[in-house]
Amino acid sequence: MMMTTTLRRLLSCAMILAAASALQACFPVVATGVGTGALMIADRRAPEVYLMDEGIELRLLGRINDRYGDRVHINVTSYNRNVLLTGEAPDAAAKAEIGKIAAGQDNVRAVINELQVAPPTAYSSRSNDSFITSKVKARFVDANRFPANHVKVVTEDRVVFLLGIVTRKEAEAAAEIARTTGDVRKVVKVFEYIGDDAAQRLDSRPAQKK
């Protein structure tokens, strides 16, 4: 049976992710350095902001885990210092407190608190969310309507969140592709919008200056 282009790309993405995970486990310093450098070159964020986002995510996850442990399931995504919180909290008070913890972190500009008051999702649900994210990313590449690396995809309970520094045209294309991906329940845009001229300037920056 012949594989479609989308399926081939999806399998390739899965293999790359698996290889990256293995490398990180064995060689955390080297793998992180090489991977981060390659990703930063193609990113519209400044290098210092890219690294700042990674630091925000690590520190905030640590604080949440220290406070709540396995009573919550929280995903922290920082993009251009805007923090998206997804997952499940046991009650409204915990949701609000986690939002305050995020807002109090150094370098955080804004917090988008999309936590749901609900029991933590099952591992099978989280695996399905990861598969949805892979499918959406593969379809971005297949469609070739914008640079796929400019849009970050986060999926929680079949709701797809899209982040990035994008033009309106890129945002609409990304949302349409995500919305028409199988098993996606809802799409939420968490974009920062820029004009076409600004996008061209950011994309044409020399690699060493990114």
C-alpha cells in the first residue's frame, strides 16, 4: 500500500522527535545546544528571547510541580514571553493561583490561562493529543502556505492552540489547516500579529544575528 505524502511526513516527524528525545536523554548538553541553535536560526524571536522562553517554562513548571505535584496536569508554553497555560486544575482556586504564579515569574509579559477545572486527563488522551500535534505540523509542511516553523502547536484534550509571530494571512492559513485536521475539537489562536514588511525583515535577518 502506498503512503500519502502527509503520512510519510508524519512518520518522518515522529522518527525525528524520537531520535531527538533519545539524544537528549544520552547527551543533554550537546543535544540541547545543537538543537536550540538550529531552531533559533529559523525563529522570528530574538535569540535571547528564545532562550528566555525556555527558561520561563522550566522555572514555572518547577514551581507548579513543587506546589501541586500530581494533583494537576499542566502544560506551560512560553512564546515571546507570553505564557500559555493548558491542562487541568482541581478547582477554580488552583487555576487562579497557578495563573498568579505564572504572572509573577521574571520576564513574563502576559499569561493566557486556558486551564480547565477537571481531573487530569488520562495518558491515552495525552498520547492522542501528541499525535494530533504531529498531524497538524505535518499538514503545515505539506500545505507549504507559510514557514511551518513560525507556528508553535500545543494540543490539550483535542483543543489545538496556535502560537507565533505571524501575519494575518499566515494565521488564517494555520487555523484553517489545524481546524480541518482529523480529531481536532477546537482551534484557539494565541498569535502576535505583524505586518508583511515586518515579517520579511525578520525572515531576512542574517543567521548569525538571529
